[in-house]
Amino acid sequence: MSRESGHDQFAVFDEIRDEFFDDAMERLRALEFVLDNGSHGRITRSELIGSFRRLALYLRGQAAGFGLNALCAVAHKLDEYLADAPETLPPRIWADLETYIDELSKQIGGRGTEIQPDFSRLPQKLASTLDDIEIRRIEVMLVAPHGAQSHFVERELRQCGYRTSVVPDTVLALSMVVQTKPDLIIISAVMPGLDGIDLAIGLSAMPSTRNIAIAVITSLDRDAGVLTLLPKKVPVIFKGPNFADDLFKALDSLFMI
């Protein structure tokens, strides 16, 4: 490849990325009108949530393709914030969504110069239950495929008062961990693509993440050979009748209780 053709490729990439920033900012500005209409009762709950989640998914997909990890992480947080929104939206939702718009605007306005978000400032996900649980300032990332099992585990964690985030993909989780620095990561042992065991081993070894508490959750037998590859400091939580006990022991050993 000649130097000139390589330069042309970079120019095309920059042009496409600039178009994305322009389009993303335009969509974000349109969302401010959606927020205003929602707060004044001019659109339905489903229209409000649908508009915000569509933008979040669009930004997350495009940001990942352009290597905009901070923007990708904020968009993921926005989608999660609304994923389990109750039928009757709480009064705080308007200020919460404005906070997300402000953070997204900051990231998009940087046009590739990423600004590290203050994830502790971003509102935690809405939920239709557990409103009487005192939420602790402990962030737990659950890396597991979406489904009944991940919902069950997340509910158990929320019962303990933890702030939870579910990431269904190990590659995305790797980027999210580096960006958000959760207090605890619970990883499903068997995952498509990059295996959960591999992710746990990698995070335990990397200088930037090795001090984060990590646990692995699995339905494998207790004597499964692959589990012996895990560092000794990584507890294993086994699905089954003793799940609650295993979860408590893991949290206790990681000083999360």
C-alpha cells in the first residue's frame, strides 16, 4: 500500500467519524425536545423510553466501531437506566435524563477527544421493585448473557443494596471495566466469544484491573478442570440449591459485606 493510499484511508475514516459526530449531536438535540414533551405529558411513557433507548443503542454501536470507549460506556449506562423502568415513572426521571444528555453532549462534543466520565454521578437504573432497599455506593458489574438467570442474580445483588450493571458481552465488558472501575465484577464462566474464565484471568492479571474484586458464577461441576485455572483469590459461585450460601461466602471473602 502506498503512503498516499494510506493517507486517503485515514481521511475517509476521519470524514465518516465527523459525520457520525454531527449526526449524533443532531439526534441528541432532538432528544431534548422529546424530554420536554415527556415532562409536560405530551407523549406517552413508551414513546419517551423508546426514543432514549434507540439513541443509546445507536450511540453504543457506532461508538464501539470508532473506538470511543467512554461514549460507548455512557450510552450503555443510559440504556440500562431505562431497561426496567416502572409503569409509573418517578419524578426524578426528568433530571436523570437531563444528566445523561449533558454527559453524552460532552462526549460527542469532544469529537474524539474523550473526557473521562464521572460514572458515580450518572443516575442508577430505574427499577419497578426494591424501592425500599437502601442502595449502597458499591458498584457491581455482572458479566452474563441476558436471560432469567442474569435477572435472578442481579435481583439478589440489588437485595443486598448493591448498584448493579449487566454487560452481556465479554469484549464489551473488558472496555467497560477499564472505563467504569466497578468495585466488584461477577463473571459467568461460560460466555460466547471470549470465555468468562479467560476474562477473569485477564482482569486479575492486568495492572489496571487486578485490584478489582472478581468472582465467577457457573453451573459447571465443582471439580471441573477449567476452574482450577482461576487465580486463588477469585471465588466461584455455583448455581443450584446452595447459590445463596456461595454468593454470601464470595461477597464475604471479597470484603463486600
